[in-house]
Amino acid sequence: MSEVRVNNIVKTYKTARALDDVTLTFPDGGFFGLLGPSGSGKTTLLRTIAGFVEPDTGSVTIGDRPVVNVPVEAREIGMVFQNYALFPNMTVADNVDFGLRVRGVTGNDAKRRVAEALELVQLGPLGKRYPHELSGGQRQRVAMARAIAPRPRVLLLDEPLSALDKSLRVDMQIELKRIQREVGITTIFVTHDQEEALTLSDRIGILKGGRLVREGRPQEVYADPGDTFTARFLGEANVFDGKPEGSLLELLGGARVTRPEKATRIAVRPEHMTVSTVEPEGPNVLRAELRQRIFAGAMGTCVLEWQGQPVKAIARQEEFDGLPEKGAVWLSWSDRHARALTVD
Ligand code: ADP
Ligand code: MG
């Protein structure tokens, strides 16, 4: 059992509160994506779990073992960072072996584990090469092999793919997921790329200014973000504020829309907006101005303006083709696609 738990972690630096009472469980064997803008505390949280950062207060447990006083080397953690430093003067195999030697694994046992780890990242035949003889993606795989070879209980990945270009990165995402499934190790993956987090993770957590604002399954959090920051950070959202009128919300200009959960603010995703030239029946209808249509294959984007506020809609091709270039249109959504947001 290698579930990781952090409880009420606070970490303050001279000028910043990097972590502000973070409590979170990373499930055993799961792939957890930790997301947040730059400076939100992602790296500090990973480093706290690894033991490089000592929290002001709070505790960390790995499996059932509290580790706050356990040194880094004894926490059985594998790490890969953005600037994964391989030793340039060591071969690929020696780089992987290094992690084993510092843990006292030597001889045939070490040899076997190095071969296994290189096999796992599909670099079996390249053990004798030097880092400068590898591509960026291959170097990244060596870093993974080095982290995994000692068979850690937890794998911490801090933006490991951000140095790679887009297409290589997508290949490596698939690769990373395969490796994680194969070894079944509890993995905590830090990224500021929301799409990457949604693709890879079983669960995600969102940090903002050192606070955990939301945690859950990716589908769940995307469908019901709960607060404005999360709604906008994870994809795009059209946000509307209104005045409560019983079960309805009165928006600027007097339009009334369905009000979920007694909210005064709602979000509707662009893919749930319908744009039409004839006034639709039912609630949740706004008169808006189409400013721009952007063709993008099977789907198109409509940039609109409603009461001085920009609104975005994504339309399927048939719907998109039937629209004018610009001008007055109707914008609507169904009740089930309006999500309540807290106002903070
Ligand atoms: P992220 O990884 O999400 O970009 P970090 O965890 O690196 O965020 O940083 C969180 C906050 O803590 C930032 O305001 C950062 O400037 C501050 N911080 C991080 N490490 C240190 C440090 N060693 N000394 C002082 N401030 C730090
Ligand atoms: Mg960071």
C-alpha cells in the first residue's frame, strides 16, 4: 500500500505562503495530476513529499508511515524533474545504475534491474550510448528509467515533458501513461498544461496561491468546476452573473435564465452553446452579436459579444456552415449545461 497523504501542510517563505493548509490523498497506484499556474505551490508540494522541503506544520504519510522525520533517501521515492540532469560523462546504463548504487544495489542484481528499466522505456539497445548521443525524448526516457530502477513506492514527476516540443510531448504522454500502468506505481505528476493533466490523470488537483481549490476525477472537475478560477483554468467557460428571481437568474439586459443550485453566477462551456439565426424556444436564450467565425475542420469557433461581454461558442460543422459571417444571432443552452459557480 503506497497511498500518499499530505495533511494540513503549511509552508511559508520570507515573502510568500507557498502552501496554505493543503490536505490531499494521492491514491495507491493512481496517476494524480497536480495543476496550477506558475507560483501556485506545485513544486513546493512535491518537494515536501520528497523530503527536500520541511513544512512549517502538517504531516506527510507514505503508505501507513509518517515520513516527516524520514530523510529523502529513505522515503523510497523516484523523481523526474523538468531539467532532468543526466550525468554527461556516464553512459545511459551507468546513469540508470547510479540510482541503484546509492541505494546499495550492486552486481548482477543491479545489472538485471538496469536492463529491465531500459527495456521498459524502450531503450534496451542504447545502454552504451552517452546522453549527447540521444534525442531529447530519449534522454527523458533515461531519466524515467533511472527513477524507476530502484523500484520506488512513489514516482514524482515535476513538469517532466515541458522541455520537449509539442509532437514529441504528445508521444511521451502516451509513453508515460503506458510505463505507469505497467509498473503500477503511485504517481504524482505536476504540470501547468491542463490538457496534459486531463489526458493522463485518474484524478486531478488544482492549486491556486498555495491552496487546493478543487480535487476529483478529470471528467467530474471539468463538468462541474465549482469556482470561477477552476472553470477558466480547465478549459474555457462563459461566465454570467445575475440577480436571483426565484428559480431564475436575471442577467444584464433583462434576459432570464435557469438558475442551478441558487447560484448568482453560472458557467456554460463553449461546446454547450448553440448559435442560431432563428429564435429558439425555451429558457436560456440571449440575443448576441456574432463577431467572428473561425473554421477549424469538424468544429468551428464563434466569437460573440453579449452586453459588452465576450462569449465563445463551438459549433459542429453543419451548424457552423448555416451561420452568417457576422451579425445578430441567438445564443442558447439547455438547463442541464448551466453550472453553478461560487463567487469569491
Ligand atoms: P509552482 O511550482 O507552482 O510554480 P512553487 O512551488 O515553485 O510554484 O512556488 C510557490 C511559491 O513559493 C512562489 O511564490 C515561489 O516564489 C515561492 N518559493 C518557492 N521556493 C522558494 C524558495 N526556496 N525560497 C523562497 N520562495 C520560494
Ligand atoms: Mg514548479
